[in-house]
Amino acid sequence: MSISTLVFASAGIRDISLGVTVGALLVIMALLPRGHRAVDRMGLVARVASAIWAVSAVTYLVASYAQIVPRTGTGQTASYGAGFIQEVWSFSTTIDLGKAFLQMALAAIVASIVVGFVRTPSAAAWALVPVVWALGWQAQTGHAAGAVDHHLAVSSMFLHIAGSAVWIGVITAVVLGRRQLGASTKDAVFRMSRIALWAAILVTVSGVGNAWLRFNDPMDLFASNYGRILLLKLALMAVVVALAAWHRRRTMPRLSNDHVQRRFWRVMAVDVWALVGVVTVAAVLSGTAPPADLTPIDAPTPAYFLTGYDLPPAPTFLTWFAQWRFEIISAYVLVALGVVYLIWARRLHRRGDSWPWYRSFSFIFGIVAMIWITQSGPAIYGAVTFSGHMVQHMMLVMAAPIPLALGAPVTLALRALPPRADRSRGPREWIRVIVESRIMKFFANPIVAAINFAGSLIAFYYSPVFEFALRNHAGHLWMVLHFTLVGYLFANALVGIDPGPKRPRYPLRIVLLFATMGFHAFFGVTLMASQVLLAPTWFGLMGRAWGPDAITDQQYGGQLAWGIGELPTVLLAIGVVVAWRAADAREGKRKDRQADRDDDAELKKYNAMLAQVADQDGQRGE
């Protein structure tokens, strides 16, 4: 077997076995009741698939190096001795591409070990962590590494391979466990189809984003080998989606007798082989050079060298809203959250339940704000100036979470999502598991949320984490998620209605609010007076021709941290006062109704107590 064939085969086996591992874990997580006999089967599938994944990932690492640095001789006469292993290790620890391959192999090995302990849905969820680790590194290899818009390329590639893994994996896993499903076949297949639908949407959206970067001219889609292979992949995907739609419309509703089930599994085999064809074509596509020119820029500017993008123009009010830079992961998540929220609200309306329109408006307003924060001016200027970064940070932690919390998405989900009666975990059950977990209860505690809300500033900006989030795109996405959740938990503890925290009395809420406001003011004043530049090898080397110098811009960022935090704090304070008055009004109405029911027994008891005290005082006086 030639080295190129070994590289191709190991890549295909790696991707397919990774997908089957993901699919088996998802079946345990979300398709089957706990204790079902098919769970043991899925555990076996996951263990075997993850072991194959680990072996193929290591093989791909070694074969890739052998292909990059060919040896003298061919076949059995090629020189592969002890020194070759040392060369592979040096490649894996010193070269960026080798580091990525090594991380993928390590993640596969860790996953194969962790999967051996999976017996419950929660354990299956934790076992997906090394899978995400592997997919993140895999997204940085191949054509994504050399694309002009590197962040878009890597993000779209991550979503693409993750969606593909879920899509092919969950279908294959259900087919492999078909004999053990028994009476749960119909439910498992319906649930599988929903997961596959979201995965197909993810693959399509990310594929379009990825293909956008691969062509200089639309005609290259037909004139280049890369374009023709891409068209073949799209055609196979269309066939798979069409088969899935036919199943959902014609076959699934009739899964009530053995004859229909046998027919269904025969047709499902066609789906699986079509998906295998898609993965095979994708592997060929990854080894084909795209028509777009991926040569590096001759003389990159300092800003391009640091961020991967040209320096934006001097900021004005218009440029903060007119400039957009697409970040596909956050955009997809935010749009999906908005769409799902509206679907849930419509579901309540259709069955006659009420859901206040202002909560829907508030949540969608928060989603729109988050899209602007992550895709427009705050994200663009936040990468090149400290003041711009501070605007993005304060909007993430203080502005956008307020309307999101007022939208009460968790409450809506628990009301709109149907509960499962077979002890399996669907979306509603997983939300309850997360909300009711000890970890979430700890972080949702109002005092802990307030400390986290204020203390994250110090922990983030005065540590290497700040510069890591600037230089690493995954670190930047983590920053967005972290500060948004911190702001949501704090806002929900003060003015929200979502379950989770045990909310304190309203006076203590006011105290917590103004304490955090004072801490933010102190943080802003500290930055205004500081003469030490944070992330100096980033902001200090940006090479801006506009705006103040880096340290002056940082001091200006301190003013923004102080100023921007005031308005959301005032709005939160008003919200707490309004909620306080509403709670007092409800309590007054409750007492009035109670008095009407028991003829004001509480007041009469109180008056009797006063009369008794007065009588005792009179007796003491005599």
C-alpha cells in the first residue's frame, strides 16, 4: 500500500469512526431510556468505534509525516527505522500541522478511555468533551489553515465536521443497535430524525460558508476539480436529505408492525451507504487543492499579522454599525436560539396558553444585540483597540444579558417542550438536569453571581487569559460565552423569573447591585490611572495610524468601563424597584383575598393580641 493511499484510508476511517462514536453517545444521551437493553449495545459500539478512531488517528499522524517527508526507496525497501519515530515526534511537537495531528490523536486516545466508563446519559455527555477537543484541532488543518479569512474558515470547518459527525454517526448507531431497540424503535427513530435534521442544516450552512472562501470566480465551481468534487458532494447530500424526508413523511408514521420495521431498516441501509459516500467524497475533497489563491500576503501589516485582517478605518458612529465581519459559530447559535424561542412561543399560543409578547420582544432584542456585538463594530474594533474591546466586554456582560434574562427562555422551554414518559432525556429533561445541578445552583446563587460578575474582570484582564482570548479564536469564543452567561445569571438573580437561584429579598438585591456598580467604578478608575499597558505585545504592536497611543486608549477604555456600566445598572435598579412594588401589590391582594375568605381572621387575631397586651399592662399598673 502506498503512503498516499494509507493517508487517504486512515483519514476516511478516522472520520467515520469518530462519527459513529458521537452517534452512539448521542443515542445513550437523548434517544433511549436509562437501563434500556440497547444502551449496552450502544456502549459497545462506542467503545469499538473510539478504539478504531484512536488507531486511525495515530496512523494518520505517522502516514502524513511520511507523505510530507518521503523516504528513499519504495515499499519494503523504504527507510523507516528508529530515527523515523524520533522524526515523527519532532514533527508533532515543533510544527503547527504536526501539533494539530498530535492533539487529534491524543483526543481520540482520551475519548477511547473515557468511553469505556459510559453507562449513563450524563457520562455520555462528558465523554463528548474530548470529541469537541479533537474536532477543534481538526478544523485547523487542511484548507482552513491557509484561507484568507482564517477565523471564518476554521469556524465553518468546525461546524461542518461536527455536523457531519452527528449526521452520519446517529444514523449509523441506530442501525447498528436496531435489534435491541424493540418497542422503542419508533420513538428512537423519530428522535434520531430530529437530530439528523439539525445536523443537516449545520452541514449545509457551514458548507456554504466554507465554499465561499474557496473560489475566486463562481465559474470555478464547474471548471476546477475541487468544484466538481464539491458538486458531487452536494448531490449526495441532496439524495440523503431527500431519503430522510421521505422516511419522515411515509415510513416513520407506520412503524407499528414488524413488516414495516423490516422494510424501514432495509431502506435505512441505503441512507447509511449514501452517508458513507458523502464522507468518502469529503475525504477526497480535503486532499484536493481549491481554486482560490491561498498564497500569503507579501507584506502584511502589523494588524494583519496579529489579527489576520487589515486594520479597520478610524472609528466613527457610522463605522460601529456599518462594518460587519461574519463569525459563523456565534451567528449560527444566536440565530438558532432566536428561531427556537419563537417556535416555542408559537407552540404555547397554538395550544391556548399565554406567553407575554413583551418577553418575546425582549429576548429577540437581546439576540439582535448579541449579533451586533459579535459580528459588527464591537468585535472588529475590540480586536485592535483596548477601548473597543472594553465596549464589547461591557455590552456582553451588562447590556445584552438583561433583555435575554427578561425573556425567560428557560421558563418558556420548560412550558413548551413536551416531557418524556419513558425515562429518556430529551431537551426538556436536559434543561432540568442542568438547571437543577449543584454546579448551576452554586453559580446561580445571587451572592456567587455578584462575585463572579465583578471578580471576572480582575481574573480576566490581569492574567494571561486576556491575551490568550485575543490571540486564540477558541479563547475569544469562550470569552463571549463566559461573560454572557455571567451577565445572564446576575440579571436573572435580580429581575428574572427563570428557575435556578434562590433569590434574596429585594433590599439585599439593591445592595448587591450597587456593590457591583461600585466595583466596576473602581475597576474603571484603576484603568484610567494605570500607566502599565495590558496585553502589550498585542495592542502595543498593532501599528494603528489613527486614534490615541495604546496606553491613552487603555485609559479611555477605563472611562468607558465606568460610563457604560452606569446605564445598565440604573436600568437593573429600576427593574428591581418595579418588581419590588409588584411583589408588594401581589402580597396585598393575596392578604385581601385571604381576609375575604376568613372574615379578616388575621386582623382580628392581631387586635385580640393588642387588647391582651393592653389588659396585662393595666393589671401591672394597678
